Amino acid sequence: MLKRLDEIMARYDELTNLLASPDTLSDMENWTKLSKEHAEIEEIALKYREYRAKEKEMKDDFSALETETDAEMKGLLEEEAYACKEALAALKEELKILLLPKDKNDERNCILEIRGGAGGDEAALFAYELYRMYQYYCEKHRFKFEPVETNETELGGMKEAVVNISGKGVYKALKYESGVHRVQRVPETESQGRVHTSTVTVAVLPEAEDVEVEINEKDIRVDVFRSSGAGGQKVNKTETAIRITHFPTGIVVSCQDERSQLKNKERAFKVLRSRLYDFYNQKNEAQYAQNRKSMVGTGDRSERIRTYNFPQSRVTDHRIGFSTFNIEGFMMGDIQEMLDALALADREAQLAGSDEE
């Protein structure tokens, strides 16, 4: 680890000198590239510089102890030396975390997809409640929540919803939500008070940039149709809804929430790019997750990840065995504690994997 840190420190110093060079400043494209690399390793380099300074301080204290004769001074030096030793151990753990592979998608916006699964009307009702839960969460954290497509039912449920969420670090915050969410409760339509189990599938996709996914016009078909809602509500008399079919992958994207055909088309292409980006990266992500033996996956969309047990007011994430007993608050968007626990478990799994290596 220290050898790798020495290499990073050397590169950081090299980049610092290059960025101050007149030759580099005259080439803005190269300067931007080097500046980005410099920023990416700066936190590690500065933390390692702090580590080395503390290490030197400890060595100086221990060295002074060998020649010091005054008992009081010797006691102070010994105390300082062991304080430095403890600080070094803490800095080493911080450096381990900083050296973990970064998820290149963490700072991206994301596409949230929610679909009712097993359970019919009850699944659709819970899909709507999850939709509202994420909307409340985004409002609390000032993320922008923009529906792309919503397919509602007559009973107030939601068969499907696609949402574009934007904000700093939003994919990093929500990426562990992908999977099957199971609900256990007594439906309003249940006359005998029996608990039913239904499922909803959630997918969180990093938003792809235009340059990352090339969409060939020959590979797609764009259809225009009239938008509609549950029970014929929100019917638009003009053809503003858009459906894009991507033939090579079979991916179909629809958008009808905007009144403008152009805006619906822009949003539909944004979702298509993200789905294609996710589609082509799934094998790499699955292999990466397998290699690091993580407890918390973001790739397997068929995995049952969480149970919402309303009779017991309990929400349990099965990947990490974490439970909270405030289901009302959870459904109102107070999910940060769960998200933090998932991120911590993932980081600990990565650290365990790096120690094995």
C-alpha cells in the first residue's frame, strides 16, 4: 500500500509542477486533462503527506527518547510518540478507504424505474407508495425529481414509473436501491384481515452522457401517439407522447408526461441512453461485484433486497440484516439511515477484499 501511495505522491507533485508550467498553460485541452487528474488524486496525496509528517514526528520523538535523561521530559516525549502512533493507525485506515476503487458513476444523475410485480392491484398501490417515498427523499435532499413516464391504475396505484433524478451525488445515494422490494400487509380490499405479500421492482440507472452511448438511427423506431392516464384521465388530444424502440436490445422507452412532443422526445432519448449504458455495462459490473465479494450488489435486479412489514412496522434490508422499526417515517422519505448502512457495508466488504489481496 505504501509503495502505491509513494507513486501517487510522486505523480501528484509532477502534476503540480506541470500545471504551473507555461507550456501546459498554453495548451488548455492538455491543462484541463492534467487538472482533472490532479484533482482526482489530491485528497489521497494530501492525506498521505499528513501521514508522512506524523510518521516523522513519531520517529523524532522515539529517537529523542533514547538520549533524553530528564524523567519529566522523557514522559512527555513518550506520551507524544504513542499519540502519534495512534494517529498513524487512524490515518492508515483513512488511506485504505481512499484507495478503494471509485465508482465512476457516483456523481452522476440517475434514472429511477419502479414497476409493480407480483400482487396485482396491491403491488401497484405499493409501487405508488415507493414512488412517493423516493419523491419525499429527493425533496428533503434538494434533488430534482422529474417524472418521465407514469402508468397509473384506476385504484390510485402505479403499474410503472420512470423518473429522472438530478443532483450532486444522487446516483451514489440511491444506487443500492435496485432490486425487488417486498411488502407484507393487510390490503384494504381484504375482508378477513389476512396479510398479503406483494412485490415491486426498483432499478436505479446512472444517467449516460451523449458521447458515451452511440445510437444509430437505423437501430431505432420512434412512434408518436396520444398520451392518456388511468380511466381516460389526462387525455391529450394531440400526439405528444413518444415511444422509442431499440431493435438490437429490444429496449422500449415511452414518455408522455410533458405536453411538448419535443420535450418528451428529449426525455425518452435520455432514458434510452441510460438503459443502453446500463445494459452494456452489466457484465462488467457483475464480474466486478463477484471479484470483490460484496454483500451489497447493484447489478442483480431480480434479487429480493428488502421487506416492508406493516403489521410489525419493520423495514428490513436482507443484504445486510439491517432493520428499522419506523415504517411510517421510512415511507415519508426518512431512508438515509438505511442508505448509510448499505454504503458502510459495501465499503467494509471492499476493505475486507483488499486485505485478502
